[in-house]
Amino acid sequence: MSRASATQLERRLELLVLEAEVQRATLAASIGQLEQKRVLAWATGAGRLLFQAFASPRVRWLLMAAIWRRFVRRRRA
């Protein structure tokens, strides 16, 4: 193998390593964005479920009764 072809192969290897690093960084960023979207979708779903639960008068009444009971207990003590 000539010296020129060895130098060319080394340069090509360096470029491939740099390209692999860029691809890893891009993949990590993409995975991070997907995880953020998944967390946001989960939080949105949980919020929607809570909103639907509090839309029911019975749930609101039970929640207020529980809060009132704790308030009265603390006041008596």
C-alpha cells in the first residue's frame, strides 16, 4: 500500500468517525424530543381525565367534603 493511499484511508476513517458522532448526537436529540412529547402527551391525558372527573358534581362535592372535614378537625384541635 502506498503512502498516499494509507493517508487517504486514514482521512476517510476520520471522516467516518466524525459522521458517526454527528449521527449519534442527532439521534440523542431526536430521542430527547420524543421523550418530551411522550411526557407532554401523558400529562395532557392526565389533565383531561382530572378535568372530566371534576366536571362531575358528585366528585366536586366529595372533594369539598373531605377538605371541609380536615379544616374542621384542625380548628377543633
